[in-house]
Amino acid sequence: GAGVSQSPRYKVAKRGQDVALRCDPISGHVSLFWYQQALGQGPEFLTYFQNEAQLDKSGLPSDRFFAERPEGSVSTLKIQRTQQEDSAVYLCASSLLGISAGGQGYTFGSGTRLTVV
Amino acid sequence: GENVEQHPSTLSVQEGDSAVIKCTYSDSASNYFPWYKQELGKGPQLIIDIRSNVGEKKDQRIAVTLNKTAKHFSLHITETQPEDSAVYFCASTDKLIFGTGTRLQVFP
């Protein structure tokens, strides 16, 4: 596609509910990142994939957060037993090259706004 | 880990004036420094980036300077226009450690 697509655009979950957020990166992009952006803050790194391999998950805040990219294209971020502090915008970004190529321009999606009530 | 500080948090300028946003980083091994513009309800959009082997880079009204010794880098916007109003984020490292953002308002 022309850009990074994320769905749903908005998600309201009751506390304790599981949620799944989807990211469709630009076709052919090797790298895929997930970020969490709290209101009024900068995005915070969650995890990084190079193709289907999850090379860095150091930013995932707890074991309730899980991400996958089984075929090296679409990625899903799953949050189990959601809590109010999980409320944030979850951003996905992709880039053509792997992270070992050095810093490069990453294309971000518009994000999924998750509200836990 | 890497830490990026950004200031000011808000910046108001008159149309046509210049705007400067500054960032400092902690990891001396960092070698990639992009700037992103984020409009309401949208994801961040890359506007300019610089690598550690370059001290300055310019693209029309936007320029970025890097002082590796002092671990500082800055965004300069000249001849500001109302459409420049947005939140701007600096970042460092390949996996992007972001600053806290600067809300820029350009008044006509």
C-alpha cells in the first residue's frame, strides 16, 4: 500500500479485556516498529521486527504485551488483561531496510488510540 | 539507556519569524538524529535527519545542526508559516528514542 495502515483507528476496552492491534506496513519493508505514545508525550519504543524475526522487545512494559509478525509483513500487537495505564496511542512504523543499515526515515501509521475503561 | 531531552515544551512565534528547538542526548554512540512533525490525530512525519558525520543539513526552510562533542542537536525553521504549527519531536539512535516534544504555534 501507499502508507502504513493501522486498525482499528480507535478501540475502547473494558479493564481486563484482551485487545489486538493490527499494522499493515508498506509492502516490501523489512523493518517494523511498535511505539506507545501517552497523551502529551513522545512515542516510546516497544519492539522491533526485521522480517518475521523479533530482534528487540526491550520496550514491552510487561508480559501482558505480545507482538508478532509471522510472515514478515502484517504485525499484531496484543495486550492481555488490559489496565487503565495501557491507555495510549499505539503507533506502528516501517522502513525499507533493516536496522543494521543505520538510521533511516521510518514511515509511521496514524496509530490506534486505545482507551481502557 | 539513551535519554533525549528536548526544549522548549511550547514555542509561539509570529509568522515569518524563526523558530529553534534544541535537544540533548546521553549516548555518545548515537549516530542518527531525525526530527519528526506530528499533527493532531496523525502519526509522526519525518521532516529532516542528520548523521553523526555531518555537522549541518538544510532543506529549504528547515535546517538541523549537530554538535557531537556537546551532544546537542537543534532544529531551525526560518520564515515560519501557520501550517508549521504542530508538535515537533527530536529522536536519536536507530530504533528512535524520542524527546518529549515541542508544541509550535505560528500566529498569522
